[in-house]
Amino acid sequence: MHRLAHTLSAPATAPLLQAQTVINGVAAICDPLGGLYLPETGTLVVSDLHLEKGSAFARRGMLLPPYDTLATLRVLEAAIARHDPKLVISLGDNFHDRVGSAVMPDTFRHMIASMAHGREWVWINGNHDPDGAFGLPGASMDELSHAGLVFRHEPRRGEAVGEIAGHLHPAATVVRRDRAVRRACFATDGARMLMPAFGVTTGGLDLRHRAMTGLFDRSKLVAHMLGRDRIYSVRFAKLIA
């Protein structure tokens, strides 16, 4: 929830310590709010919003605080206000289940429509929401090739140069001031990137988990970890299990 706390306590124009990186020759900026900005094309990338997660759990008889969609959209508003992108790409699991976009209240639809006004918007389909976004601005598709990069929800094993994907919710742990600190992170070896989950109630999977095996050249892998108001860039060898 630290991204929401920052959004509510500081204006979107407040100076932040972002991290610059390059994926397949394309310059990118990792934002502490959890979005990736590609300045050459004016593209903002987010992943795994998991909107309407609370309502999905409620339909299954499991109650969560019903504020996840509003909280996530407020952070997204702040990221869009900061970068004013020409194109927004949301990398799948935009909704927590197949009916999330259909049952989402109009208040949140209006928020998304306002953010999308005057810019292009692409919803990449995920395993949670394979049918696309219902009744919302923008286009739904399984993947997008754009400006030397490929945007998809699930990373592909083997060589996938220029891939930007979500799904695995990467996280990393370091020792700081004699205690372990775990944070969501952008993970990249320069060839591909895995995005952190943008949804404020989503968990994370450690970069050392077996599900990450074979996705990166670990000698080049860097975790750009999300702090409250900055990105902490740490090489894989410096992370702890």
C-alpha cells in the first residue's frame, strides 16, 4: 500500500528518484508508483491491476475490504498525471476474474474513461481476464508488438528479446540496516523485463523462485525495487532468498 500512501501525501509533480534502464535498446524509466515509462514513444506500461478483486472474493463468500479498485485507480491516475502518456498499455490480469469489467461500478468506469481521454489505451488479456475488457475505452488483445518491444501477459520461456511481461509479480529481498526488506520490483537483464503487480492488494513472487528459472541471464539481472518515493536498483547477486 506504500504507493497509495505516497499518492495521497504528495502531488504527482513531486520529484522522485526513478531508475533508468534499457530493454532491447529501448530506453525506459521505472517509476516508484509501479509503472514503466518509455519516453521515446510516450508509453506508460502497467501490469496486473487485478481490479474488482474484492468483489470477486465476495462472490465466492470471502470478504475483503472493498476499496481495492478505487485505491489502484488513484495510483494509476497519479502515474498518468506524472507522465502524460500518449499510450497506456495494461499487461493483463486487468481484472481479477472474467466478469470483473462487466460488474465494475460506473464510478470506476468514469475514472478510467477520464484517464483514457485523448490517449490510446490497450488492454492485454491475462489468464484471469482472457475475454478482454468489457465496455471500456481502448482495445483488447492477446499481445502487442510496438516500437521494438513485445507486450504480453505471461513471459515466454527461452529467448524472448524485447519482451515486457507481467503475470509473475516479481519481488526481491535485500538486507538494509540489519533487517530484511522485501519489495515488489521491476526485473530486467536488458533483454526482457518482468513488471511488478500494480494492484494495491496483489502479492509478489521472489526472483529466486523456481518459476523465474530460465527467464533471465542472472549475471545481468537487476531488481529495480519499489520504495516509498524512489527506486532501489540491486543486482541479483546482492539479493537474499
